[in-house]
Amino acid sequence: MAGFSRNVFVMAILFSSLLSFTEARDHLVGGKTDSWKIPSSESDSLNRWAEKSRFLVGDSLVWKYDGAKDSVLEVSKRDYVTCNTSSPIAMHNDGNTKIVLEHSGAYYFISGVKGNCEQGQKLVVVTLSKRRYADAPVPSPVEFDGPAIAPTSNAVSLKASLVVAFGVLVGFFWL
């Protein structure tokens, strides 16, 4: 009976690992605190950071910045391109902004400080639905006038491998 308990434990660990790949994640914008600023160069832009990241529905973007000096505006594509701060979809100026990505598609953000957007303080992210993540083609950046999307990560193939391994283990231990 001890062998059976150990096998159930191993299967529970594998299943827990599998579930962790589907959990929503918080993405610290820019990968570090105080990255919501005018970039020092094109390679330092937040859109470069977004190109290297994969965003899924349910994930959150988290900004850490000085709320007394700046704000985060969620805007339309048109306002993003033209850096129009006058009609945001949402405005945040608490210095610790968290926005849940509730639908697939593009999200556009600009600084609320006049002139900062024109100097590159802006961000566009493309969010993929979880159910289409594994088999969806990567959206073209031309479709969104935003960053290119990084190639599909190994997390999907790892998840598939874990599902197969779990199935093999279950089949092996039930025989």
C-alpha cells in the first residue's frame, strides 16, 4: 500500500505542476520598478520589453511609478498613435497601478504627462486567449501597430509533455 500512496503523491505533484502553467501572472511593466518613464533609447522602450513577453487573458500588468509626477492612461489605438491624452478609456495615478487583461487583443497605454508619450513613454501589449494560446498563430505587429510578438514559448510544449507524462504515469500505475 505504501507504493500506491507514493504513486498517488507523485501524480498529484505532476498535476499541480501542470496547473501552474495555466495560472494568471502579474507582469511588472518593463520588468522592474520605475520603468514607466521616457526611454533613454529605442532599445530601452517598453514596447521592446513587451515584444519579449507573452500576455494571456487573465494576466495583469503592474506599473510602479511616482503617482505625484505621472499617470498611466489606457487609450484607444488612435489616441495611442497620436498621443492624445484628452479622452482616455481609463486613467490611473496611484503609483501602483494593476490592470487585468480581460480580453484578447491589443491594449494601448500612454503617459498622462503632456509630451512624454511623444518622447516614447507608451506601451502596447497584445493579449492572447488561453484556449487559443497553444495553436494560435502569432499576431502580426502590423495588425496592431505595436510590438512584434515573441515566438511561442516552450511553456506550451512543456505543458503538453506534462500531460503526456501524467497520462503515461496514470496508465502505468493502474496496470
